[in-house]
Amino acid sequence: MNKDTVILIAEDDAGHFELVKRNLWRSCIEHEMLHFKDGQETLDFLFMNGDRIKREKNHSYVLLLDIRMPKVDGREILRRMKEDERLRKIPVIMLTTTDDRDEIDRCYEMGCSFYMVKPTDYNKFMAAVENLGVFLSLEEVTVPSVK
């Protein structure tokens, strides 16, 4: 993955965010990571609204998205992104505890790139995120820039 790609992490649980960040670093991911604590913060960044940090044009992003988010849930974020001409190219990896088969199918139908269930076991969760980091660190993973 391009070294300039920014990893966006939409995760309301601060502990999960820290575990994800730490284990991505352990996988040699040195990309900038931005944390969003609720769905509205995520949408404001993506659609360049509000007075907080905004998405930069012509940058590459990957979004790690939890489904159960305050204010706006992950499904709604995914839906809005994939309906937007500029944002639909951003890869979205659902990273959530929701393991319902219908929910997984629905997210794929809506355009998520990958769906990863967070294991409830701490060590398995750490290993899963580390494996995700190994995948993201592959140079062959191409992430398009967004206008």
C-alpha cells in the first residue's frame, strides 16, 4: 500500500482503537492513522463538513469501519460513501463484532471491500488485527486517491 495512504479508523471504543493502532504498528504499518469516535465525525471528515479536520483532495484513504457507532451507524456511512462519486473508491473494511450472516452479506452488497469480525478473545483479536496489518502493508495493495 502506498506510504502516503491514510488509515481512517471509525471506532467508538477507545480500547479497541488503541489495540487496532498498536497491532497495525506491530505489523510494520507506519501510515498516518486518524481516529473517529462516532459516525458523524467520520462523515464530516469524508464529506469535508464542519470545522474539524477534513479529508484532503488527491489523497489515498482506507477506512476501517465499525458497524455499531454513535450518532450515525457504520452501515449508513458505508451507504453514503458508496453513493458518492468521489468517495466510492475508498476501500472500506468493516471491523466489527457483528457476525450475523445477513449483516455481512448486506455490507458486501453495499460495497464494503472486506468484512472482518472482531474476535471476542483478546489474543485472537490481536492476531486478527496483526494479520490485517500484514495485508495492508503489501505493496501490491493499490489504494486510489480521492478527488
